[in-house]
Amino acid sequence: MPVFKLCLKIFIKKLPIIMIYVSLFLVISLLIAGATKTDREKGFVQTKTNIAIINYDQSPLVTGLINGLKEIAHIVPLEDEPSTLQDALYYRKVTYILRIPEDFTEKFLAGDEVWIEKTGIPNSIDAIYVDLQVNQYLRIAGLYKSQSHIDSAMIAQHIQKDMENETKVNFSGGEEVQQDQSYAMFYYNYLAYSLFSVLILGISTIILVFKNQDLRRRNACSPISAGSSNFQFILANGVYAVICWAIMVGFCILFDYKNSNTPNTLLFLLNSFVFTLCAVSISFLVGNLVKNQDGISALTNVIALGPSFISGVFVPQEFIGENVLKIASFTPTYWYVKANNTIANLNSFDMDSLRETMGYTGVVLGFAIAFLALALVVGKKKQLSQEA
């Protein structure tokens, strides 16, 4: 297979430049994706905040309140000094401070007006949540106090039983919470730039070499049929594209193997493979348009880098202006990234859930077919003009 071997020799000759793109892709992916990777699960996960309690009432009612707050917060011991408490709030050592006066329980049970001093960081969700828990405890205590004459110890026991009741919450979109796919989403999004660059540099160079008129005439005089030559040419480019795709997605699976055993990974692979087909089609078009190697390098930067900036590869799509996204929607990179973002948020994998993702991937496939048809037309037109 002489044509196939010739293509491989040309690919090997371009290997140093290709490795620069691959290495740059891997280094940046590891640095940025590693920095943005989180251990969060999709859904609600309760976290504990830091609070301080200055308690001067050692009654069972107050002890029950403190024990209840320990379930939702970490209690940080602080001295009852204004400067110490202010510094703790300022430096976010605590987000909420509760001060209970000495005669709180006695006045509360007697029905007298009594206050608990509460200080929190303004507009802090953590402080508001703790405040709600304190108010809930005191409201329930007030109900028991008004209904029967019982001591503070019995009230605390009843409140503890009441607050142990929990409501089960089911999340829509699947019973099981899927693993975090933020790392994979970023990796596959950034793959659009590097894969585009590598494929254009390799495939366009091959086409540029085979466009040489003297080489075409020698091939025409050779005993190899045109059909066999074209088959070897297509096979070589296909093997090159698959190898590039496999190397890049293989590193993603290797670096994030704990989260790779999910249906999301299969969808990421499918979407990236369709994008690879689109990149191959565009590479064929570039190879038929350029006249020299400098033109390939220039178009590589424009075609690969330009859409990456406006389509969500380097900057998430939610941070890009609406007008810019409208322009980006005319590129396959935009729909590829949009599909990846949708895949990362999938919890259920029935046909209704996959319809949106398949739609975006189908648009990328449509771009691939359109660019391939355009490349064939341009290539045929240039071939006829050279033979004329």
C-alpha cells in the first residue's frame, strides 16, 4: 500500500509540531481542570458552618438548644470579649454568635419578655439558616409551655423528638445522584481546540502534497488504480484522525477514571467522535483551499482558535454575550460545547432526556456533511482547472 505508507511518512514528518499541540493541550487541561475540579455531588448536600455560643444559662432547655445546633453547625469556643467576637466575625472564623442571658429559661417559662442576642454576618445564608433553627426551637418550646405546666427538661425532651422527624426528598431526573462530570466537561470542551489544530495540520498537509501536479501525474502513470489510491488515501487520513481522537480521549479517561464508568462518558465519547468527523471534513476543505504550508498554519489558528473563544471552549457559554453566541451558533464548535454541557448535567438516560443532546450532536454531524460536500466540490473544481 504505497499511498498509505506515503501518507504515514508525511504524518511522521509533522509529528514534532503535532506533539506541541498535544502536549500543550494536556498540560493546560490538567492545570485548569484540576483547579476547577470539585468533589461535589449533584443535588443537596448539607454543610456545617462555624458559630459561637456565649451561654450563661445552664438549664436543660438551653442545653437542648445547643445540642440541636451541634447537628447543623460547628461550635467554636470564644471568650466573651467584644474585640474577640468582632475579630471572629470579621475574619470569618464564625458566621453567627448567640448570647444566652443567665435568667433566660426562668423568664421564658414565666412568660416574661426575654431576649437572646444574636449577631451574624449580614446577608450570610449560613447565619440565616442557623437563625431559623433557633427560632424553630423556641417556637416549639413556646407551644409546649402554653399547653401544659411542665419543666424545662421535659420540654427539651419533647422538642428533641419532634426535631428528629425528617422529610424524605426525591430529586427529579433520576433516583441516583450521578458523579461530578465538571472535569470531563471542561476536558472535552477544550479538546475542540487541540483536536481541530492537530487534524487540520496533518490532513491539510497531506492534501497539499497530493495536489502537486507532478505527483498527480506520476500517480496517474503508476499501476495503482485510482480507486485503490483514493481508498488508501482516505484510510490513512481516517487512521490518523482516529489515533488523534483516541489519544486525547484516552488521557481524559486515565486522569478521571473514577468518574469515567458512567453513561455520561459514553455520550462524551460519541459527541467528540462526531466532532472529529466534522474536523476532518473542514481539514479536507482547508487542504483544497490553501496553496502552501504557511496558509495551513494561518488558517489553523483562525479556524481552531477563533470559534474556541466565542463558542464556550475557553470561557463558559453562560458568561458570553447573547449576540456573540448567535454568531458562534454558525460554527460546529458551539453545538459541540453545548452538547457537552448538556451531557454533564444528565441524570437520566431515557429517550426524552437524550433528545436534546442528540439534537446538538446531530447539528455537528450536519456541519460535517456540509463541509465534506463543499470540500469535494472545491477539490473537483481545482482538479478540472489544472487539467484544462
